[in-house]
Amino acid sequence: MSWPTVELGSVCERVSVGHVGKTSDYYTDDSGIPFLRTQNISSEGINLKDVKYVTKEFHEKLKKSQLKEGDVVLSRVVSSEINCGIVPKHLENSNCANIILSRPNSEELDSKYLLYYLRSSVAQRNLLGRQVGSAQSVVNTNVLKSWDIPLPPLHEQKRIAAIIDKADAIRRKRQQAVELADQFLRSVFLDMFGDPVSPHSGNSIAMTDCFNITTGKLNSNAAKADGEYPFFTCAKEVFAIDEFAFDQEALLLAGNNAQAEYD
């Protein structure tokens, strides 16, 4: 399905850059106004780690860079990708420096739809190809304003955003599950065997005390196409051979591929 394309600036109340200039003189403690900078916009959205705060007086002077809930903010300084996020309710009336804010017209453009479109590979390639600057590449606000985006009807934008929301939630849960599994396995390993970095942290013995360690003498040239027994080498494939080398459980390690990683 194809939708009409429009310039982003035509469906936004504003597309502008946050404050550009000296700010450190106006930093204060966390009783001040949150002040977002490029490093606070990550691939996952707005990241408040190392967020700065500015005085209320300075905030009041910077009318053009004051943020509202639903604003879509982009990292202005870019490298391999353009990070973006949506301003949440608790950051309403915060401020920003050196990031681009797009304030969608809520009757024409849904903030989440715009966010997900900006994160798409198509949009990323398009915008990265238009970055300017030699010493430090940046996204130009005029380029962003005149950038054509597909514009489905508003209800369709919301439907698309809701679908991607669900998919993203599943992705995050799977990622968390993998991280928890890794932590659990590491904990079990440490409980059973101790810390491998500190061999004396647990009850450890030499492998030769519990294993009979031998080295295979044959290579894949000894394989037989109609052999009776499985024949393991350093290759990914399992060959066959007429005579067996052992008839019990064994731990096999690839001599030239200690991590056992294959494409």
C-alpha cells in the first residue's frame, strides 16, 4: 500500500534545534530543570544517565528549546546512526541543547509513528546520507523540515505504532530473559566450580586428576564413505570410519578451534 508523502515540516508545529552555546555556567543540582543533551538520546530512546540540570532562570530564557510531552527528539551529532526518542510526561517543560526537536501536529502526525519511521533502515539511510559538517557530522534542521515522509491516515499511523509497540515489548522481554538466563548460568557455574579467574576461590582440581586426556591421531583423510562409526574431526561435518577409538562418554575439544564457533 502506498501513501502520500509530505514534508515533515508541514505536519509539525515546529522542527528546530535546541540551545547551541555555553551552558555549563548555568548547571545546578537536581532541583533545577532537566537539560537533555546529545548523549541523553540513545538507540533505545531518552536516557537520563548523566543528565544535567539548569537553573530555572536560564530555562525561562530558552523558550525555543523548551520541551513538551510527545516531542520527538533526535541526536543532532551523529556517527553511524541517528538516535531518537519521545519526550515522556515527566519531562514536560524540560529543556535541551544541541538536539533536534520535532513537535508533530497531533491532528496530522502521531509521535510514535514518526519515532518508529525515524528508526527504520530506510529513514536512517536517507538522513545519514544528508548529514553535513566535516569535523563533526550533524543533522541539519532545514534538511529535516524538507524531508519527505509517508503519511498514512492518522488512525492508520496509530495502528502501525501499536503493532510495533507490541513487537518491541516482546523483543525487550526476550532480551531480558536471555540476560537473566546468562546470569543464572554464571551463578550456577560459580557455585559449582568457583571463579575461573581466581582458581583458589572454590574447590578446584586439575583436569588430569579426573580425565584421561588424549589427542586424536587421524585426520579427515581417514574417513570412509560407508564407515560404521561416527568420526569427529575439527571440521563442522561428522564423517564415518570403520574402527572406533573409544566406547564411552567423552568430552571432545576441537584442537584448532577452542571456541567451537562455526558460521
